[in-house]
Amino acid sequence: MIICFVVLYKSTELKSEANAKVQKKAELEQLISDENDRTKEIEERKLYPGTKKYIEDVARSQLGLVYPDEIIFEPEKENKK
């Protein structure tokens, strides 16, 4: 009877440990997935400065350049009285 009780107790203890480890594994897999996504994003950002889009964005924002056939509408400034 005592042996059955000890085996049953250890069995439930091992099941709870196994469940905790399964949960920890799922958390770690999610962290790995997040880090892989972050790595891809960093790689894309690293490649961005060499693209035509980057050059165009810099020319527009810092130099104020536009295409010859482009029309720019600016909001009217309010006159202060």
C-alpha cells in the first residue's frame, strides 16, 4: 500500500514537472520565433540605405527635391493680426 502511494505521488509530481517543461519549451520557441523575426527586420534595415527608395526619401526629406512633373500643395499660412 505504501509503495502504491509513493509511486502515485511521484507520478503526479513528474507529470507536473513535465507540464512545466512543456510550457517553458513553448515560451522559448516563441522567443526564438520573435528573435528570428527581429533578425529579418534588422537585415532588411541594413539593406535599405542602398536602395533607390532610400535615396529618394533622403532627397525628398532633407534636400526638398521633387520630380519635374510633380505638383506640391502646401497649406496656406494663417495671417496673424
